[in-house]
Amino acid sequence: MSGEPRRKDRRAEQEERAAQERRAEGGDGAPPDERRGLLAALLRRRPWPAAGVLLCGAGAALAALALPAALGVTVDRLLSGGAVPWQWIALCAALTLTEVALDAAVALLGGVNSARLTRWLRERALAGVLRTEPHRAAAFTPGDLTTRLTATTTAAADAPVAAASTVCAVLLPVGGLVGILLTDVWTALALLAGIPPLILLLRVFTRDTTAATADYQRAQATVATRLSEAVDGAATVRAAGTARYEHARVTAPLAELDVHGRRTWRVYGHAVGLSSVLLPVLTALVLAVGGLRLAAGALSVGELVAVSRYATLAVGVGAVTGALGSLARSRAAGARLGPVLTLPPFTHRGAAPPPGGPGTLELRGVAVVREGVHVLRDVRLTVPAGSSLAVVGRSGAGKSTLAAVAGRLLDPDAGDVRLDGVRLADVDPVVLRSEIGYAFGRPALFGPTVADAIAFGTRRPDPGEVRDAAHAAAADPFVRLLPHGYDTPLEDAPMSGGERQRLGLARAFAHPGRLLILDDATSGLDTATERRVQRALDRHSTRRTRLIVAHRVATAARADRVAWLEDGAVRAVGPHTRLWRDPEYRAVFHGESVPEQSGVPAVEDRTEAAR
């Protein structure tokens, strides 16, 4: 499928994905926060490191809370004029060292845990993209998907450590308040007067930081998407002379990125500014009450030292805001990663035996609906074993969608597809991929070398089979001219679009099965090369059934039969020579010059006759 229906499909997928993200962010009142589900999954994946971070962090917090009491006792013992309290001094030193050591353990455990969870999230997200239907994965633009698989997974993987750090950071102010309360009730009451404003400050900070971070990540994905598009179309941009326009288009979201970045720092700055006013006032109030209690003889000097230290811990929101900020970033990242992790996979029952037979393909009442529009409607076709069927139609008629359904890259919304009488949905996916080969108009090549790109598949052919396949696809001549022939690294093998198509065809030839689907796979070949490829296909016609998405008259003319699609429905099926009598069928090819076997002399022949 191409043209406007494809754009509509992409818009529908993007709108659906945006709705999922809004639900995850709580923007539409939808329940169950997806981010909590991701946090639970991360904790189940690696529970012990997260528990270790929590225990070490809690231990460091307890050491920090025990230190003021120990300092208070030490000061009182020193002021009493007795023997130097070495045991209390040693205790203070031990508590200090314990806090430092446990904080270092938190950093080490947290870093290792986050790194391993990042790898797991990336593998899981990538597996989800590869296992879902291609049209669902195509809803994510390459740049957007890249940011989600890199920076977003890194931030989301920090969630367990961020949650544990937040719990430990909250222990300090709560423990400080309890410490003051146990030391002197009146100073504790003075501190409690300022707790509600602190709680409100932290709540607003968390809410605003989460929103600003989510907006920043979305703008970052937009920049990456546009940059990826510009890199892919660099030749077109250069040829059109629009480099300045593309530069402006790619960099335009940087202004939005700057706005959200500044907004994040502004939220943090407001929190720090308000706390810088509120905290000294609260500390001064606590110390004033403590001083009065000292003057009245209700507190000792050591207890006043302990109260002052506890007050510092109780009103010190720096650690709390830092932990909450990290948790907010992880939650926002989890919301963006959720739609990728929840991509529905293909369902493979795999209960039926592998199809046995020569390769008869049947489409029974197949329909595909996108955004309420029928891309395919009640398609009923039978391609006899060993024969070829060309699928033709105007742009947007549903040709590529039909090719995707025929090989189960896409499941129909109605009807079913069968190979030798067996439903494709019932066949084991490994068996299915070994029986159905694909070649595309813009093939993606995988592997370190050219030979590996041809051999890529469920079964690795031997070097002889790789060369035979390349020869059949007319790729052998240009491959031999490469610096290292078939062992040339792909990145060192500059290729034209036609040469890439030939390697894609070679890959399909190297993995023979019952059915071969060519989705515009010869559009980049010159006429002579296409004829060589067609002859190679004809030689194997008794072994492989062929479904060919055709845009050229010559390709349709060489097929045994032609299926003419119009608005997603089969308008006619028959030999090309018979369909050619219909002027509307001829109009499908937009006045392309046609070879003699099509029933109309070629342009060169007519010109020669006129002379």
C-alpha cells in the first residue's frame, strides 16, 4: 500500500500512540498508571540489587540520623570535665565512615543495576518492534524510535534506583523530625509549623518536573525524527537545493526543546528559591526555641547541638528534590516507552503441520480496515502452484497491503490466507519464513559483509548457493568488482538503488521455498537486467509460486495472470493480453511505453516505423 492510505494509517497509529502516552501520564483521567507497571516489571526482573540499594541507602540514612545524638552525648561528656570520651568519639567516626561507605555502595549497586536493566529494556523493546505487525512498528518514525530505544530506556531503567533513593531521602527529614521530638517536644512543635509548606513545595515540584520532562522528551524525539529524515534524503535535498530549508526544519524544534529545558530548570530554581527562604526561617525558629530552652535549663549544650543537626536534616529538601526529580524523569520515560513495550505481537498457534504441497496460494475473503477505511475488501484469489500472478493497480489501490497479507507480514481483519490448504496463522513462524520468501523495492541489508547480506535468513546457505543466487539476480558482476568481492563489508560497498534491489533478490533466491513475493522488487532495474532476473524466475517456476507487485507493463505481461486491484477490491483477473483491451486497465500504467508482447508496439518501434 502506498500514497494517501499509508499516510492515513501512519496518522492513525500516531494518534493511538499519543493517546496511550496521555493515558500513561494521567492526562485524561484514565486509571492504572502504566509507569507503575513498568516499575513493578523492573523490580521483578532484578529484585535483589534494588533491595540492596534500599538497604544500603536506609543504612546510610540511619547512620546520618544516629550521628547527631552521638555528637550531642560527646559534647556533653567533654563539657562535663571528666575523662575524654574516646568511645563516643570513635562512635562518631564510625558512623561517619559507615554513611560514606554505604553511599558509595548505593552508587555502585545503582549504576550496575540501571545499566543491566537498560540492556534488558532495549532488548525487550526491540524484540517487540520486530515481533509486531510491520504497520504497527511503522507508526514510530525512525528518529522517535531511536530516542525511545536509547535515552528513554536509560532514564526508565533508573526507576528502581530512583524509587529506592526517594524512600531513603524521605527517611532523613522524617528521622530528623523524630529525633527533635525525642530530644525536646517544644522545638519539634516549632518545626512542625513549617512542614505543610514544605510538603506543598515538594508536591508542586514533582508534578511540574514530570510534565516538563515529558514535553522535553517529546521535543527531543521530534528533532531526532527530522534529522533522520534529512539524512535518509540527503541526495534529494542536495539535488533540490533545499539544504537551508531542511536545516531550518530540523532545527526548528530546538526552540521548543530550549523552552522545555528552561522550564525544567525554572521549576527546579523555584523550588530551590522557595526552600532557600523557608528553610533558614525554620532553622532559625528551631534554634531560637532551642536557645530559650537551653537558657531555661531544659536542654543541655549537647542536646542543642543534636537539635540543630536534626533540624538541618528535617528541613533539608535538597536530597528529596533531587531524588524526586530523578523519579519524575524515570516515570516520564516509562510513559514514553510504554507504547513500544506493549506492541501486540503476532499470534502463532503453530499447531498445524507444515504445509505439504507444491505451493498453491489462496486468499479467501480477505479484508483489511484502517481508520474505518477498507484498504482491501473481500479479496478472493487463487495462485496455482508454480505459476505467477502480477498484482497491478493505481497508487493506493492496496497492492503492497495484499503482498503483506499474502506472506503474513500482516494479518487481515477478515478472511484468511492459505498455503496448500493450511492457514498461515496456524503454521510455525520459523517454518513459515522458510517457505515464503520476500524481495522489496527498498530492501534493508543485514550482516557484516555482502555475502552475509545475501545469506541472511532462517537458514544460512553455503557460499556456492550464495554465488548462484547472486548470479540469478544479476548481482554477481558488480559484486565481483567490489574491493573484496563477496567479503566486502557492507559499509564499504557503495551501491545504487538497483544494485541494492539485486542483492535483495539474491537473498530471496538463496532461500527457496514454496512462495516468492516480489513487492516492486525490480523497479530499480534496467530493462535488460530485469529480463535476466525474469528468466531466472522462469527457470524456477516449477518450484516456486510467485506473487509480483508490478508497476511496469513488461512485468505484468510476463506473468501467467494479472490481478487488477481498484480501491482495495479485485476488479478483474486474467491474462495481461486480455486485460490490455480495456482502456482503463491501460490507464493504470500512465501511458508507459510498452513492449511488443503487450499488444502495442514499443515507442522505439513506432518511431522507427514512422521514419
